[in-house]
Amino acid sequence: MTITVTTPPVPRLAPEWQDWLASNVVRGCSDADMMRTMRDNGFDEQYARVAISVVRSMTERVQQNSPSLLTDYKADRIRLPASPRIRAGDREVQVGFTMSDPNVALLIDVLSEDECSKLIQLSAGKLKRSEVVDRKTGGTEVSNVRTSEGTHFDRGENAVIQRLEQRVAALTGVPVENGEPVQILHYRVGGEYKPHHDYFEPADPGSANFLKTGGQRIATFVFYLNDVDSGGDTVFPELEMGVAARRGSAVYFEYHNVEGKIDPRCLHGGAPVVRGEKWIATKWLRIGPYVSA
Ligand SMILES: O=C(O)CCC(=O)C(=O)O
């Protein structure tokens, strides 16, 4: 008699996790750190160990043979479909304009009036002075560069956030898991966010700490939750362009050029509010799955 032993197929590691492991190896992360994150995300320990060792050995070989392949993320073209009206999951969205080099788009009616009001209402009681990244230490600090108050919602925290995240994923093709928690910001008269970059500057000593949780940022959505009476545009000084805050619309921009290099022309800021107030929701997208530290 012949006994055939069959072993169940080993599930394939999702491409996002392969990318996440590879980018961590490139950054010099230890196996123990990667293991901890995979375990926290429900991976079996033995499976995670094998996955880390396979991706590490493949990545190190590529690193030796063609180092340029691993250095950067490449934005070939804007991650949004080219059409005046596009489907964003459960909602049809109007495209106000798109530009490439660098990739920027204005999206109209991405959030309904009710959704905007709900996000404001849910945030109102829990706002704290906003902070900025400390580029030396990898911590955060209060600074006059950013004079807003803010709070955040964890991924999937409520129904409006879930819809927003699904729309972002449908528009960009970037998985929900690669999104940072939605930040809600409130600016009063005079409140502003001086021009800055949202990516973590590779040369800064503090960046390594932020890169641990999903790799480099690749794109931003700024959703406008109210109309601002005067001022408060999102400004792009290098592009000589400003986007007015209009309830329900969003400006989307990416940070990498067609050569896969970070393009500093995505410099942007929130101009001072002159009259009224400004509420926005910011969503940053990472190259790999984001797991908060
Ligand atoms: O306030 C704005 O319009 C821009 C906000 C911003 O730059 C950010 O949150 O990174």
C-alpha cells in the first residue's frame, strides 16, 4: 500500500509585506524588529521567520548586484485614473485638475457635507496643539512652523473614516494598510503651516525612527472639511500654485518624480487663515503597511 502524505500549501506572502520586509532590510532593520511587527499583525512565528530570512537573502543579493534597484520608490505617473469623473469606491468624484511632474490633483466632492460635519464634530472635544517632526531626534515638538490644533482617528475608527480610507485606496491603488491615521487639523485666524515637505528627509538622523513604521511616505491627501471665509489656501511655492479650501474637496500630491527620486517641488504649506476658521483632514500614504510605533 502506498501512503501519500500531502502538506497543506504554504500561503504566499502578500506583495505589500514582501515590499515592507525588503525596505526594512535595506534600512538595516534587525530580524527581531521585523519579527515583532509581523507577530503583532497575526503572522505565525515560524512562517514569519522563514519569510524574513528569504526576503533578507534575496534583498541582500539584489543590493550587492544592482544597488540602484532598491534605493527609491518610483512614481511613473499620477496614481489617479485620467478622467473628469472617477469612481472612488462608493462615491463618484469630480477631478478639478491634474498635473504631472510633480503629480498633483484636485478632487471635488470626495466627502459629503454630512461626512465633513461629522469629522469636525467628533474631533472638536479632543484637539491638542499640533507638533512637527524633530529632524534630529526622530521625535516631535511644538513649533511656530505649525500653529494649528489637531487630533487623529485610528484606521477604521468610525464609519466616516472607513469610507474615507476606502475611497483613498480605490483612487490610488495604495492599500488601506499603507495609510497613516487620519489627522484632523483646526486653524484659527492667523493659524498656518509654513511650507514643508511631508516625506522624511533621507539625510536627517531622525528619519530612521519614522521610516520604521511603513517606510517612506509617498503621497498626501488634504481633505477640506469647511469653506474658509478668507485665506487658508494650501500653497505650493515651487509650483506657484494655491488650492482654496472648499468643503468636501481634496488636494492630492505625490513626492517622487519619474526617475524614482524624491522631488522637493512638492513643498507645500497651509497659508494663514485671514477670516473664519479652517478644518482639514490629512491622510499620508506610506510605501509599505503602516503599523504605529
Ligand atoms: O493646511 C494645509 O492646507 C496643509 C496641511 C499640510 O501641509 C499637512 O498637513 O501636511
